Amino acid sequence: MIETLKKLLPKTPSVSGREGHIRDILKEMMRPLVDEVSTDAMGNLICLKKGGGEAPRKVMLCAHMDEIGFIVTFIEENGYLRVAPVGGIHYGAAAFGEVVFESGVRGVLVSEADVPAKETPKAEKCYVDIGAATAREAERRVKIGDCCALLPHLTRLTAHRVTGRPLDDRIGCAVMVEIAHKLLSPADDIYYVFSVQEEVGCRGARPAAFAISPDLALIYDVTGTGDEQGAKPMAVRLGEGVAIKIKDNSVVCHRALVDELLDTAKANGIAAQCEILTYGGTDTSSVQMTGFGCKAGALSIPSRYIHSGVEMIDLRDANAAVDLTLTYLGGTK
């Protein structure tokens, strides 16, 4: 799992709406594992593994490949770049971090000097410094509309726990790649969808689901935990298994599917826990409501410090997501 994850954390960012680089990487990883690979008008990568059953269902597995970041809105005379957020940015976590543009240009995101040390800086009080002395020098390297993100990285902390970014949601993508490696002869038609623009409103998954019209869908994303310092009470902890989503702020998952997943995990000794998230949402809601509706659920990877530069996961939880999917769909763990 960790080697797959490393491949999905390239130095070139793939901010929402600019997912081309990570899509190319995933396309090459998935091509030998499936029968068809295509990209739709939105930019979603859709990979089909045809099933061998007598009456194959259409099963959609989905994880988003975009990441949060920043877009340049204005270049000041002193060469500083004003930026706007793309997705949910916590500026207190992002400020004074190194950023990288698609072109490879590096810089630092900083807050203005008059922001009190104890206050979380607001978007309009932050800027990117790429080392340019004038606007003309900055414009030779960066233009309005260019996107950047905090520098990606991955650090192994223990045998099972890693920290870095953007684990949201490259770990979901890694889970799907691992499933594709092992689910070689499915009974059902398996559509692996690596979606775009999840971080700005779960936009990409909706047209992908409309085109596929799946009978069943499982979405892979990160979820919060209750074991951070000061976290809201929540029955999800790092290292205690894949989190089977019951509800979040945007969706109530299909009750029968939730029960089936919980029963499968229990019967096969797969570590799992129940997820009820009182905030946020994932592509699950978009897929569930597409067309005539879909039997949709989500397998979440518990994560601490989501949308920061030091997101943390336990690889055993990700592996449990792989095992549960394979067992539920009739594959081999």
C-alpha cells in the first residue's frame, strides 16, 4: 500500500480543476489492470473491468483525485502573489508552509505582519512569496490563474502510521488501485472512477455516475476521528479499521448496504468501525442522487488533521478497506 501511495504523491500539484498530472499517473497504473480506460468531459478517469457473471451488475468504485490549493488572483508591484482558496483551506494550518506550482515554481504562503500571533489568518491577509522583487519578475514565472498547493510529502512515523499530504484523497485512490490489482476476475462490471473537483462541491462524480448508471456504488475518502486533541466526540479512531459510513452532513447511506458491509466485516474478521460524521461530505451524496438514484455507501479511511500539511492515517485501516471490498464483491483478499 505505501509504495502505491508514494507514486500518487508527485511533486506537481493537481488542484481541483487542474487534475491532469495525477490523472496521467493513475491512467498508466490502471491500464494493465482493466479492459477500458477513458476520460469524460469533466476530466474524470473511468476504468472498466468487465465482469464474467451471467448477469453482471454495474458497480462503481470512486475516489477523488483532486486536492485543495490556491489560485493566483493578483500580482502586486512588490512581486507578492495574492491567492484565493480552491477548496476548504485552514489558513492557520497552511500559513508559513512551502508551496509548489504546476510549473515547478516554489514559494511560501505567509500572512501579513499585522496579523496577531494568536489569531488564525484570513484569506485576504495571506500571500505567496516566490522570491520575486518586482511584479515584472514575478510575471515571468507565474501568471493570473496559476494554481499551487502545499508541497506534497510522506513520512513514515511507525510501522503502520504515516503523515503527509495530500492523503485526502490519494489514500482513497491507492485503495482502489490495490483493489484493481487483486480483483482480477470479478462477476460484476467494475467501474473505477477517479473523480475531479470533489473539494469544490463534489462536482465530478455526478456526471460520471450519470453516464454509468450504477446498480451499486462504494466511495473511498478520508474521514475525521474522535482521537485528536480537542476533537468532537466521534466513534472513529485511527488504527481500528475501515470506517463504514452511516451518515455525514450530506448523505444518509443505504441502510441495507451498511448492514451488509458490517456483517461481511464481522464474519470475515476484518477490522471495521461505524462512521457518523456531523460535518462535511463526500462524493457519496452526488452518486446517490444521480439519475434514478443509486444504492450507495462509503468506506472511509480515518485521518487526523485533514486539510493540513500533516494529515495522518494508519495503513491498516486502508488495507481493511481493500479487504472488505474484495470480500464483499466476491474477490480474494
